[in-house]
Amino acid sequence: MSVPPIDPFPSVSAALADARGLDDQELCDALVEAEKSLRRIQAQMAVLTTELQSRVAASGCRVSGASEELSLLLAVSPRSADRRMDLAVVLCEREVVWAALHDGRIDTSKAQVILDVLQDVPDPRREELELIAIEYGEERTAHQLRKRLLALTVEKDPEEVLRKEALDRREVWVRPAAHGMAEIGGYVSAEQAEIFIGALEKLAADQQCPDPYGQGESRSKPQRMADALVGLLSDRVQVEVCVDVVISADQLAGDNDWTPESKRLGPIGSEIARDLCTSPDARWRRLITDPASGELVAMDTSAYRIPRQLREAIKARDVCCRFPGCHSRAEFFDCDHIVPHPEGETCSANLAGLCRRHHRTKTFSTWKVERDPLAPRHELVWTSPLGRRYRTASHRYARDE
């Protein structure tokens, strides 16, 4: 196996001078090709790492010393070596995923997502999902790929066989940590996790949030969440929460196979969603979408101040920041006028959710954005400072085809 040569430069100044000689398109193309070369080398590293593991195991080590060997060879921590070794071995067992990395179609973070999410899916269904995931993930982030794969694992399990197996593995654990601390974790159903995290966030933001260490208003949000957890577990406080379950009108009637989802954690089983949406339990609220467009509809207004109901509708429509590749959740973004007020109206069509960082990017940089009025959904066209164009659409509460 040959490793592709790296173009030699006598200094960084020479490398920068070479890069400055490229026009905008050549620069973008060079970046893409460099990334593909890096991915190819990472695929080769996986093969070499797996071979190292095999040779150390063949030497008679009952407890494999391969990670220690790798740690010393590459001057990385033992934990980092463990992670590299684990990824390499599994990657080389999944030829389709390895080939996609080697060909530059996905990076290691996307490969890791595919391997993690599909690890319990039996063949040949797993290979089918791997191929779908690779094609889907080529031009999307690892976060978007993970969300899509989670939906696919539900869609491809109509009898909920894998879900029932997963439910059998539910658990909670506590691990000791340094400095008199501990780590708490759990593995539970998505719908129950929605209730749990919703209650935590609501209590953390409330004045009745427990304050066991007397830190008052100086506490950060993570600290308040931790204190809220202790309060909920000790039954000192009671919190009522309302969790949204998104389901299309015809899915609610059982007329199609689209996968319902909870707004925060993603896909849940169809039967579970129907039960929740028809239940009198006040913790659940259904958001019924148009089965054709998959989009929620909001109200119009000409005022600059965005009414609370309209703001909530925008958050439900967009779900995440509308800047390309960003997945900051609706709870943390601003509703921004696409065409600035007063030229632009304060209405659903002229509003989009942007996280604070990308709100500033839109306002103070040379990035440009406009809405495509001919698109079937609420689509934005972003133009970068170098003239590259990217599209983002409102969240589609339906399966990606």
C-alpha cells in the first residue's frame, strides 16, 4: 500500500504564496481535494492500525498491548489510542463504510456515526442502510447524518423488533469521579427522555430551582440543570412539562408509513406516537403537519415586534438555525428578518431562525441571504463571500426521500 506523497514546501510562507496564486474557484477546489486526500490517508491508517492490532494479538498477548504500542508510536494518550484502535478495527470489518472513507465521500466523524448507529442492525439490512447513509451524508454534516440514520432505523423496523430489544437494555448507571464527584448516565426510550429533559430545563429556569450550595444567580445553566436533577430525584419539587410530538395528519389516521418524531430527540415509533397523540395525558401535545409539504404554517403581521405565537411557530417550523450546516436548536436562536425591517414585513415568510453567531454573520459580514419564493417550502439561498451558494430549507416533518 502506497501513501500519496505530500507536496513539499520549504516554509509556510511559500505554501501561502502558492495558495494566493489560486483564484476563488481553484482555492475551493484545492480545499476539497486536500480533504479527500486526508480521508484517504485516514482509511489507510485504519488498515495499518488493524494490522498492528492483529500482530500484537498473534504475539501471544492475552491482554492486548496494541493500544499501548500505538500510543507510543504516535505519541498520543492511551485513551486516544484506544479510540483509534476501536474505530480502525470496526471500520475494516465494514467494507462499504471503509471504501466510502477511502474514496473521500465521508470523513471519519461520519464513518463513526454510521458504525455507531447501525451496530445492532443485522445484515443484510445493515449494508442497505450503510449505502443509504453514505449517499445521504456526502453533503451533510455528521449531526444531520446521525439524525437521518436514527429515523431510518425506526422506518426499517416496522414491527419494532429492534426497538423492543433496545428497550430490554434500558438502564441507569452511576460512576465515581475525582474530587468527590460522580457521573450519572442512562439509556431510556426517547419519549421518556423528552419528559425528563423538558422537566430539567423548566425547573432549571424557574425560581424554585433547588440551590443546595447557596450559589444563587451566579450559577451557570449546566449548574442549574444539575441542581434541578437532584431536586427532581429527591422529590422536593414537582414540574409539569408539555412535550411536542410531530405527526402528519394522514399518519395519525394510519394512512402512511412516515415516521413521527419528538421535536428534540427525533424519530419514535408510529404506534407510540399515535398513542401519545390520542392520550389525555397533558404532558404530550401533538403538532400535526401537512403531509404534502411537511411544514407547519404560521400567522402574518406587519408589526416589527415578533408576537410570541409567531416566534413559537417559526421555532417549530425551522427547528434549527437556518445557516448552512448549523444545527443549533430552536431554544437558542433568534427570529431574524430576512429582508430587514421596515422594508421587510414581520411575517412567517420573512422570518428565519438564526443562532446568535450566524445572526451576527448575516448582519455584519459579506454573507448574503434571500428567500426563494418559488420553492415549495421555506427555502433560503445563502451566498458566501467567495460567491459559493448554499440552500437551507425549513424542517421537514417527514421522511427524506
